[in-house]
Amino acid sequence: MRQALQASLVTALLLFSAACAARSPSTESPGPTANRDFILRDEIDRGQWANSFELIRNVRPQWLRVRGRDTITGDPGEVQVLLDNVRLGNIDALRALPVSGINYYQWLDGISASQRWGTGYGNGAIFVSTRPR
């Protein structure tokens, strides 16, 4: 009986130790791509993309989704694209934008984009930068 109790105790301790080891924090940093609102140069370089639209469609497709109607006009809004703070238009502008020379892409929701650039960004914006972050 005593040996069975000892064996159970040893097994329990081993299982507890394994569980604790599995939960220990990683020594690796999460890296720059941990933020889902950015696509940084290292992530851009992981594939061969024909244009910016193809990159975003494959890496962050949720950025391309229209989220609802404009509350003032009732019209369906569109995600806007800006290149270094110059408004290019809707997501179709990404098809003509090569990935070479781009340092990062940033997603801004409708509220953040409207605060930064004014009205017309109710469905958010994709900010494309050729400058360092």
C-alpha cells in the first residue's frame, strides 16, 4: 500500500513539473509582427507578392473587409488607402502599388483614421509608408 502511495505521489509530482514547464514564459520576444495592425518589412520579405493588394489579401485579409454603412449618408463605405499621408483611394489602389520600397503597412480602424485624417474613413484605412517607422 505504501509503495502504491509513493508511486502515485511521484507520478503526480512528475505531471505537475511537466505542466509547470509547459507554462513557463518563453525567452523569445514576440517580435515585431505580434501586432496585427502592422505588416513590417520582415513579413513583407517572407513572400513574393505581385502587388500590395496580394500581400494584404494573403497576410491580413481582414483589413480589406468593409465593416458597415456610413452612418451619415447610409452608403456603404470603403476602406481607404494612403501612401505617406497622401490619399490614393479605396483598396483597388493597392493593386497598382508594388511592395518594393514599402517599409510597413498599418491598419487603422474608422475612429482612429478619422481622428488622424478627418471624415471619409468610417471603414478604416490602410496606411502605407516608404519611410522608417
